[in-house]
Amino acid sequence: MDLIEEALEFEKAKMSHMSTSDRVKASREAKRIILALNEVYKESKDANIMDIMKRLTAKKKRIEIRLKGRPDPGF
């Protein structure tokens, strides 16, 4: 399955020193891969696919936190 290989390759990619546009592209790519894996998961119910989706979702959330910026504590 080339989709799983693509997901694993995205997971291993370094996300440091990225521009804002690169972060947006990475977030969209993660979303695309997660949704495609979800369609495969619906058919197979393979736990490995669910684990990959969870890890990609965590990475996507980290990217989006960096995009939005840290909330101001409001002191």
C-alpha cells in the first residue's frame, strides 16, 4: 500500500525551520493523508492504520499550534 508508505514518510519528515507557507502545506498534506487512511480503515478495521492516523493527527496538531501561535497568558 503506497498510502501507508506515504504516511510513514510524512511522519518521519523533519518539521523544523519551515516557513509559514510550508507549514500550511504540511498541515493540508497531513489532513489529506489522514482522510485517505480513514477510508481504508473503514473497510479493513486494521488497528495499525488507526495507530498511523493517531500519530499523524498528533503531528498535524503540533504544526497547527505553531501556525496559530501560542496563546498569550494575559498577565
